[in-house]
Amino acid sequence: MTVAVGNAVGAASSLELFRSSTAHTPSYFALGRAGGGNSDIVDFCIPCNPYFPTPEMFDRLTGMLRDILTYYPSSAETVIAELSSTLGLNPQTVAMGNGSTELITWIDHLLVRDSLAVPIPTFGRWTDQPMETGKRVDMFLLPEAGGFALDPAAFVSFIRARGSRTAVICNPNNPDGGYLPRHAVIGMLDALSDLDLVIVDESFMDFVDAEANPSVADEAALRPNVVVLRSLGKNFGLHGIRFGYMVANPAIAGKIRRALPKWNLNSFAEVVVFMIKEYRQEYAQSLRMLSRDRQEMTWQLAALPGMTVFPSQGNFVFVKLPDGVEGGILRDRLLAEHGVLVRECGNKLGSSSRFMRLVVRSQPDVQRLLTGLSTVIYGSTWYAAPPAAAAPPAPPVGPQYHAQVVGQESPAYPAAPPAPEPPALYAAQPAQPEPVAPQYAPQPAPEPVAASMYTAQPVQQQPQVQYAQQQQQEYAQPYAAQQQPAPEQMQQMQQQPPQQPQYQPEPQQQRQPQYQYQAPPEQPQYQPQVQAQPLSQPQSPPQAYPAQAAYMTQGMEQPPRAQPATQAVQETAVFYPDQTADVPPAFFPAQRTTSGVKPALYWQDA
């Protein structure tokens, strides 16, 4: 089936719009004008909700069109109060913008300092906007081998290594649809609590069906450095209205609200916000229908030979084209020959023209997409939609398709096998295993440096006790004689040296005493605190560690006697091995920093 887009001149003009675009796909209206106004385009490019608003809502908007276009909207405070009441949020924590892009711009101007870290590929404004204002953008490349899944621990380590002051997390991510569970995101918020700002872009969060409560907006309202960004246009299928909102603590949200222009919200946005409460059930039903369509579309795309499909929690599916297929050419031919508009991701940082993002749509539109893909890529109508009266045959999987002759215009359908279960579709591509987002586990606190030094060389207590007993036995008698020397013993003590101690550090030499008794006029000057000199005197320990540390590094059996503390040692916290277990890690001297950045969540000076 071939659908003409206007005339030949119009088709050529439409393709020129893609070649002149540097960041985004041309708008639907620009393509319509280039096609001469006679276009029949199925849009797989703009990620909106195809089931909402309902026809009844569109009828009501049509009846109010004259008033909407004629009169001014209410103030932003009025619209914010209504939206907060619907969502169960505190109005002081909410700021609304003319689309999420307006909020991204003001967040960059008012809250982002110096540098910003962001995983790529992702939404282009998170890389383009900071660079436009002269900030450093630290790009963390998501690995294709891991299904473009974000590893929280690796991203946190990257932020520390780069010294980024702001971090961005898109969840689900655009364009791959990768999703991090709520507990993993909260773990990252805890780990990055010392940054200036952590932004969680939840523009596609309403499409997540992996868990019941995936958003962290409630956490953002309580934390001092977290902003959650939400989009209403994508959820409600109304991109043209341009409205989105952010949630943060009252200080951050108030700062953004004061910077926004007056009447930055239009009358369409106000009318839709006040209609949401009446259509809650219809909106929930639209999300369930879209989830079903996403699953079916994922299975069908995965059945195409050589096509790699990445699991998604957004309202789009990210695919890698078969080897040898260039995305730009495929995009142009799909539009010109089949009237199908797709998003080729060659201009996304971290991606290439081998990748496409395809918006989830209903089955009639998906059949049109499959027809175009099979015709352009494989030169066959094998996957073309059958006539409406006939039941669609089950698409072949794996080797059954490769038995067909490539280029055959109308191959005979083989006997339709039973419809495969979803896992079998992924199993048909062993070279590309299904990527799974890793479960985030909180990282253990780093062991203090000072404690590890002591642990590596345990103190030997028994030799100290034996040495003390030996010392007492050797010198107890000389000390007693020195305290009360008799006059008749003085001459004998001067002629005969004291008895040699039994401890012999060097067997080849006899230890010579290093002290002599000198009789004072009234009392002896010699103090009992005599140290045995045969043992070598240890060097003074470093100021940052106790004397016992220096003793252990020299391999001695007895630590030196306590030395008078110098002024420098008194100003430094000193910890001994038997005390380290009771000292919090944040108090160790080795964790002090000179940059002023506190390394722990609750950090105190020792």
C-alpha cells in the first residue's frame, strides 16, 4: 500500500525539512504545508496519548473555542491551585510553565551552577540548554550492550569523578524508555544530597505500569535540592496547548514562580485543567489501552528479522534497525512512499541513525507502519496488512522468515504457526538479550583510612605484659637502693656496676648501664623514671596519628613511653585501635576535605 504525500514537489519539500533540521523533527504543520495541504500522514514521531482527550472532550473544547480565543486566561495562581487540588499537591510546591521546556529554561538560569551531569541519549534540551548558557555538561554514555539501562551506582561515581554540581535523571528515559524503580531513584537522591540540584524528569511517568506508585514527586516536596518535572501535553495528548509543571520544596518552587512571566498559561491550558477532574476514569482507561498497545507493538516489531527492540515504559518503543539499514533513508522513504512519519535518532547525542523511536499507536496504524518497514527494508510485503475481510495471519518468527526469497514481491504464506509467547520473540535474537534495569543497592559507607591502618597490624598485648614483668624484676632492686643509699655502700656502688639484666638484645655484646648514681647534697637528683637505653629510641610519630602507630610500623614489641603532646598533636583528633569501633566514620581525620564539600550526608567536624 502506497500513500502519496501531496504531489512529487510536495514530497521533495517535506524531505528537505528533515535535512535542514539540526535538533528535532519538523512539526506536523510544517510537513503539511510542505506537502501542499493534501497529506495523509500517520504520526509515529510525536509521543502523545492517542486515546485522550475523548471525543466528548474535543466536542466541548470546540464549543468553547470562541471564548477561549477571545478572553484572557486567569492568573497562573488560579490554574496552579486547581491542578494541585486535582493531583493532591500543596500549591506552594508547584510551578506551572508554558510547556516543560519553559521550566527547563528557568531552572537552568536560576538553579544550575557551573556544571550539569546527564546520561545520554536523552531529551535534547537537557544537553543543549546548559551549553547555551556557558555551563559544562558532563555526559554519561548509557551502554547499548546493557539496553541503555542506567546503572545508578556508576552514574553517582561518574558525578563524583567529574565534580558535577547538578544531576539530571530522566525516568522513563527518552528515547529508549528505560525505567528505574522508585526505590532506586530515592537511593540516588540520598547519595546525591550534597549537590546543588538533582532534577528528575518524569515527563512520561504516567505511562509506567511496572509499579503502582512510581513517582518521587512527594520526595521532591520535602528535600532541599530536588526538582521533579512533569508534562501534561504528553500525558493528555495535547502538545499544542504547551503546559507542564514542576514539584519542589516551597523555596525552589516559589523562586521559579516569581521568575515566570505573568499570564504564561493560555486559556486552552486553563480550560483543560478544570476539565481533568470530570474525566479521571477516561484518562485511566486511556493509559490501560496504551499499555496494551505498547506490548502488542513491541512483540510485532521484535518479530521483524534483524530488528532489535528495547523494553520501554514510555508511550514509545526504541528500536535498532537491521545491519546495513540507514535510518535517514528509511525515514524519508517511509514518509514519501507510505505516509508514515517516524523519529530517526541520528541527531541525538549518544545515539545514531541506526536507531528509531516509534510512538505507540493502535493496531490499524501499526499495520501501516509494518507494511512500510517490510517493503522498504526487506523488499517484501510479507508483513503487509491483509485485506480487512480476512483474519490476519500470525507473523513468522526467526528461521521461517529467512526461508523466503528476499525481493520476492508476493510470497505464498506458509501454514500459520501458533502465536508465540512474548519471551519467544526476544529469544529469537540471542545476539541482543533483553536488557533489564539493574536493581539499585545502597552502597556501603567507605571504611575510614585510619581504622584500616590499625586493623592491618593488630597490637600484641602479651609481649608488653612480659616485658613489664621483666623490667620490674631487673630494676626493682637498684631503684630501692638508689632511694635510700647508705654511706658505706656508696664506694662499693661506684666501684662495681649494677647487676647485668638478663635481657640480651645483642648476644655478642654485654649491655653497659648508661646511668651513674650521683649523691645530691640533700636528696637524690635521679628520678625513678629511668628508661632502659639498650633498646633503640623510636622516632617521634607523625602528628596526625598516635605514638602507638609509629611503634607498630617499626615492628617493636613495646610501644615507647608517653611523650608530652605538642601543640600540633593536640589540635588533631587521635584514635587508638580499641576506640575506632565507637567512632562514627564521618569523624576520622582522613575524611576531612580541603574543598569545603562535605562527603557524608550528616557530616560533623571532629
